[in-house]
Amino acid sequence: MTLPDRSALSRRAYVRALVAVGGGAALSACLDVTRDGDDADPVPAGTDDPDSLPARQHAWNEFSARDEDGNVQLPEHHALVPLSLASDAAGDAEGNNGDDGTTAPSEDDRQTTETALRTLERAYEWSHEGLVFTLGYTPAYFDRFEGSLPDSVDLPAPEALTAREDPAFDEFDALLHLASDRPDVVLAAEEGLFGDRNELNGIDLETDLTGVFDRHDDRRRTGFVGAGLPASKTDVPGVPESVPEDAPFLMGFRSGFARTQASEDRVTIDAGPFAGGTTQHVSSMDIQLDVWFGQDNHHQRVSKLFSPTHAADELVGEVGDELADTSGVTDDGIASAEAAAREHGVVGHAQKASRAREDGNPPLLRRDFSTVDGDRPGQHFLALQRGIGEFVRVREAMTGADLDVSSANNGILHYLFVNRRGNYLLPPRSLRALPPTAPNS
Amino acid sequence: MAPDDPTADDSAGSSDRRTAIGPVLAPATDTTTTATRRTLLSRTGAISGALATGLAGCLGLGGGGDDEEQDGDYGGRQPTVTVEDPPNAVFLPTHREAMRVGEPVTAGEFRFVPMLSYPHPFWTIAGSDDAAVERETPDVGRGVHMMITVQDRETGLVVPVDEGIQFRIRSDGERVGSPVSPWAMLSQEMGFHFGDNVGLPGDGTYEVEVTIPPLSVRRTGVLAGRGEERATGTFEFEYDDEFRDQVIDGIDYLERDRWGERGALEPMGAGADGSDGSDSGGSDADGNAGHGEMDHAHVPYATVPAVDAYAGTRLVGDASSGGASSAGADGEETAAAELPRSDDAPIVAVLFETDADADESDLARLAGDENRTQNPEQYLLVSPRTPYNRVPLPDAALTASIERDGELVAEHELEQTLDSEYGHHYGVVVSGTGSDTSDSESSSAIRSGDSVIVSVDSPPQVARHQGYETAFLEMEAVTFEVPDGAEGGDTGN
Ligand code: HEM
């Protein structure tokens, strides 16, 4: 594995590049630079008492930083690690094994998985300064079991959701999502589970996941979110110098406000054996960022991302700094999406997507982040919701096929190119290790 | 005579880009001024950052010093001249483009023609006010302006609406840059097409995969039910000195004193003599009502029918309104000159009715299958077009208000439609004997003596090449009268 050239990159760009490359060598290089930098603080340790941790894997909000407006700040660095069961006959790159190759996981595999994950929790505080993570399972994983998932779990196989896309699908078995403000922690945690480390943050590793899961390196995804991170990526082709200095996402604006996000309660499955879990949709997309910044002006960007009213009344500020804990999309703004399309010839992404609110409450908890995987700008759009059907409904609202507006002015559709989609069940923590379709029965 | 080196002309040089924006698009407030300056900077960043620094750096292509960024692969020979104080109307640009035209490519039910030129300036639009228009200025010359014109294979009709087409570029099997959603664009020579400036890392052979999503625009006649599948097609091109010489050497400058004059270049391939004197006026009156296609060296050109080619009752507009006072420019003496204009766009309005034998089949076709069971009685067709060459103006939002004796009797949102006979227009089924039409207000038919006021809720959201960037933006409503002889639905039962 080739490491990025330290001399050619800023420190931040270098660290980002290391997270993207992954692996032991990247980790030690990362440690080298972060130790003599401002990240040299020790990483807070985890807990020996698993019962002190939340019952939901997706309980991150309480353990995350908040900005001055009280909005949850997603941890800055992310890795999405695709996994297939090692016990299966060697799968192809997509993780397809066919019906014959799949076997139900053994009780030993379950034990090993749970032990390894508990080690992570002992090593690192469950927080943005330590590590938060989830382990999710695809519909393909559950296919190996006799029965099907209970009705209380809405987890269809992924499919194309717009007429213009032709995505590949996540058909491997599981996805490990690692997140931390510390890039070295994201790397070390993955190395601890799959590489040849013996300790993590001073905790001895009793076991790892190499016997249970195979990683699909070619499908590994990484990313970042946080003010300043996108602007540090201008070494990447297609990431223009004009990405605003304070932008938390590559597209240049704040996103994920307290009042435009579902609560964790809202997205939690409330009945059946997987109560306490949630579903996750991950779509990975390219962004034509040089067009967004190079050919549209700020007014046009605000019109397309928020709404034409936001642009006309200058409600947003350069990167969303004028907004507090809401996107500023009002009930009026939502109701007038259709009229806005006709009257302004442009309709905002947030304006459209918020049409899918239920009694004023957004059904999705978005935990998406920007990426330069493959050395080009993109977004890994990760959203939690009680059932995948809700994601599909919101995505339809975002697509806005009902709106009388040109494709280029229909929110941000013109700039996004969906390459992959995957659906996952994130079981409650108690069932996170290789759950069957019908636990407790 | 065209100047030998128009870029040497200080007054029209590229150094002051604000001049280029012109009075209509000039920043209105201090904040927009800042934004404009900042986006100018960002444009520089976008092109030089992505191309020179990024790709070039990664692929080991030269250092990309300032000079090199300025001149790029084209040696700074691309026209950067601008028209000072252009009129708020369609005007003659500084030059005719040269381009390399590829062979037509089949993609499902479509066929498209690829065209390549040097990176161009153009204007993007998202809305209708000044700040909603932005000039894209390619500052570095490594790459191409990549264009396609898409046709329905069966009818030959050019697809003139923005449906989300995508380009994916590869070289030696490796992806080059991000995918691209080309803009829906209007240019005087090419008419409606899709295009964008696309950066390239260097000389070589490139392959472009074009994806055409299913059409979502309302379609009638033979077109109904066509274009429902996503289609892809691929073309290849060489990017090298020969290409660059071809598209630069072929540029044809107009005489300096004609820049900015009201008028338009003839469609590509139309006027073979190429002299500056014959380039305006276009083909207004040639009566080519066909399928909206003109075959110029196999580049299809989207047109709408001439005024008198519609079979229904033509509504009579007030030609002195909406900027038509100056419509006599360039001495066009056609039916088009009698059309009312809105920000220089002539607008045709035609009523199709059941009891006019001649157009009954037109009515059934235009009303579409979805309205068949309702016994449609009237269809109102509205077709805004460019003042020269009859290029349709798509992706606008139009409303027709019907007034009788000064009272508003109905208001109809018009729906953008592609018809296999009449091509692009905005239309609405006005009345039907079935009662549950989608628009319940439509029960009252349009009668002779009524006024039909066509208002433009938002102007054509189509990017513009030089000469179109100041027209069709602030579009006033135009009023038509329904002449005698249009009997109206009241007698139609
Ligand atoms: C690069 C891609 C994207 C960017 C930059 C982006 C950005 C934004 C921004 C700035 C907002 C408004 C601020 C806020 O409320 O968070 C927003 C809202 C939203 N977006 Fe996106 N978004 C992207 C993709 C998506 C996708 C793929 C979906 C899928 C459905 C989506 C769904 C939503 C929803 C549901 C809202 C909130 C609506 C509400 O307020 O109820 N976004 N997005």
C-alpha cells in the first residue's frame, strides 16, 4: 500500500489521505504527525462496564459535541468498512456468495465479534473524543437464515431510487461505521479489529475479527465533516480552491440542524425483537464540485440548496453562519415548494426534502459526510430512519419529480451522481453480533 | 473586416469582466458586488485549481505556472472578447464558433450528435433576478467545451428540455474528473443543446459515456410513450494540437461595429457564404413547419413551426407590447414581426377546438391520451421562441389568464409539452365534458372576444451563449385577443 507523500501535502490533507489509505503503515504515519501536533492529547479511555453504555448502537448524539447553537456535531473522521462472513465460501467482490455458499454464523463467531467490539469500548470512551461505531447488516446477510425478518423491521434490498441513476448495491454482509474526531483513533480501531495490533489505547486485544469477517478493501469508504476540513482538501483534483474556509461539507454549507434532524427516538424501531435498533441507508455519490463553485454564484447555490427565498432575503450567510438551529425553511417555504418552482424557476433541496416531514418532524437522522475517496469529491450519504420506506419517501420528496422545474434548478440533483446504495439493519447493541432473523424465539 | 487580433482591442478585452456582464446583469447591491468578486475568484480557482494544480500535479503534467495557466493548451488564442453594453435583446456576438462535429451516436430511442470546441464563456441561470444569472468564464485553456444535441430517432425531434443528461469521461479506462451534468443551453448557431466546459488532464484519446434519463416532459402524438427508458451511448475524441488548431483557426470574427447589434447568427451550416452581411434575420419566414429539425451537415437544430404553420385559431396579440416596438430591427417582414414579444421573445398562441374540422385531429393529439375520456374541447398552445431562427424557449413557467369583459374567468398553468407535429410548446386542455379534469376551473371554454393573458412566472431556465444572455429574462405578460370564428366550448356540445 502506498502512503501519501508527506512533503507534498499540508498536515491536515496528509492525515486525511492516511485515513483514506488505511492500514498499519498509515496508522503509524498518522500517529507520527498527530503526536507532534495539537492532537497529542491522550484519547479518553473506555469502560469495563458494558451496561453503562446505551442500549442503542446509534446513540451518538448525547456523546457528541454541540455547536454554539446546540446542533449536534458529527465526529469529524469516518470510515465505513464493508465486511463479509469469512465462514462463507469465498465471495466475489460484491460479496455475492449465491445461495449455496452461505452458512449461518456459529455461536463462536458471535462470541468473538462481541468480545472484539467490547474491547473497542474498553479502549476508547464512547464519544466523539474517543470512538463511536455501529455494526449494521444487509438484507443479503439475513438471506442466509431460514425465516425472514419480522414485520417490525423494514429492510428491503437496495434499489435505484431515481430514474437517472444506475447504482451498484451493497450486497456484502455487514458494514462497520467508525467515527471519531481523532483520525488516528478511526485508523487504530480498524487496525485493532483487522490488522496486527496487540493493544489499543493501552488495552490488550484478546481477539480480533479476522476469523469472522473478511474486509472488502475495494469498497472501503472514508470521509470527514467539520468546519475547515473540506477547505483542506483542495489538493484533490476537482476540489476547487474556492471551497469556503469554514465550510463543514464540501458543498460549502452547514447541514444537519437540531430542528431539521429526526431525534434518535424517532428513528428507533419500537417493536419486535429488534426494538432499540434502527435502519440505515448509505448512498455514495460523486459531486461535480468545480461546477458548483465555478459556474454557479453564491446566490444560485443558496437558491438551489436552501430555497430561492433564502437567497433573495440573504438568510444563510457565507456557509450557513446566519442560521442557528434550523435550516430556515418555514412551513410556508415547504408549502410553496411547488409555487417556488414555477415562480422562481428554481427550488431548494432543503425546501423539497422537508416536504416529507410528518407533523412537522423530519423522519431522517442524517449522518452523512464528505469524501475524497478515489481522489475526487463526493458524499457518503448515511441516514438513519425507523424503516427504509421512510428513506425512500424522503428521497422521493427530494427528487421532486412532481415539480415543474428544470433538472439543473431542481435542488442539487444536477450536481450529484449516485454510484452505490446499501440498506442496513443496525440492531440494538445486545444483538449487534451476527444476529439471526428471529432472535429470542 | 474582422480585426486580425480582436483580443488586442482594449475596449473589448477580457480584463474587465464586469463589462461583460452588462447592465442587466450588473450587481445590484454591495453584497452582490462582493459575491460577484468572490465568485470571479472562485472561478479562477475552479479551473486553475482543478486542472493545473490538481490534475496536472497528480498526473505529473508540467508545473502549471501562472503563464501556462493563462494561456493553456490553446496558447491564449480563444476569443475572450465581449460585447460592451449589449441591448436587452438578442444581439450579434463577436464571432462564429468553430467546432468539431462527431458522427451521430445511437442511444436507445435517441440519437445524439457530439460536438467539441474550446472552453467557452456562457451564462448559467437559476431564477429570474440579476443575481440569478452568472457568467462562467473559463480562465484556463486545457479542455473542451463538450456538447450534444439529442434527437428522438423516430420523429427526428430535437429534445429541447433539461432532463438531467450526464457525461462520464474516461481515458485508457480510467475515469477523468467527476461526472458532468451538461447544462441545457441556447446558442445562436447551434440552437438548443446540452453542453459544459470540461477540463482534461492533457492530450490524448477520451471516451465519453452519455446517459439520457427517461424523459419526464409531457409528450403527445407519436412521442407519447417514447423515451421512457434510460439510454446510454458513447463517443470518442482526440484532444491534441490538430483539434485545437481546428477549433481556433475556424473562428470567424464579425466586423467590430456589428458586435452587439440586434440580430442573430444563422444556424450552423445554414448560410454557406459566411459573410458578415447576411447573418441576421435568420430563417423566420421559411415556413419550415416540419418536425422542428433542420439537417445542417447532420447537426440537428431545434426549431418550432413558423407562425402560420399551426392549424388552429391563432390568437391575436398586441405587437406593440413587450418590447415589440423595436422589433423591426433588421427589417424582418414576416408574420413573426406581428407577434407580441416579451423581453424580445415572440410568443405564438393558438387555440385548437373540436368544431373546427381542420384541426380536430390536432386537438385530440395535443390533448393527449390522459384527457381522451373527457372529450376535450379546446387546447391552448403557447410557443415562445427566439426572434430569429425560431428556436424554442424551454423550461420556463407560463400561466394563461382568461378575461371576459374585464373579468378574470379562469387561470391555467400551462404545461411544457413536446408534440410530434408542433414540437415544443406550453399547453393546457381548457375544457372537457368530463367534469373531473385535473383543473376544475377549466370548465369555462375560451370564446371569441376573450382576452388571453400569457404571463411568464419564470423565464427560460436555460444557460445562454453569447448574444442570448440579456434577452428572455425579465419577461412581461403579453395579451392576446380571441378573434371571431373561435366558437368556444359553449357551442361545442
Ligand atoms: C451532497 C449531498 C447533500 C448535501 C450537501 C445536502 C445538504 C443539505 C442542507 C444544507 C440542508 C439544509 C440544512 C439542514 O436542514 O440540514 C439539507 C437538508 C436535508 N437534506 Fe440534504 N444534502 C445532501 C444530500 C441529501 C440526500 C441524498 C438526502 C436524501 C433524502 C437529503 C435529505 C435531506 C433532508 C431530509 C433534509 C432536511 C429536511 C427537513 O428540514 O425536514 N440530503 N441537506
